Amino acid sequence: MTIEQHIEELRAELNNACDAAERRQIERELELARAELAVQRAEQVGAIEAEPPF
């Protein structure tokens, strides 16, 4: 599964979540997935390096 697919699934889960605690957990997971996607895109365009600085 790609990160984009994972984000779409989390969005769908969030739309169907009834419990407030479940919504918060899904929102956190969605935020992390979006951050991971941003990192992947930055690595692709060379805006950041994936290697440690040492």
C-alpha cells in the first residue's frame, strides 16, 4: 500500500468514526502519514537528504 492510499483510507475511517477517542487517534495517524508523504516528496526533489548528517 502506498502512503497516498494509506492517507485515503485514514480519511475514510475518520469520516466514519463515531467515538471521539477513535477520531483523535485517526487524526494523529493521518497527521503522521501526511508528514511522511511530505518527507518523501522533499527527498524526491532533493530538498532534503535522507542520510544522517554524520
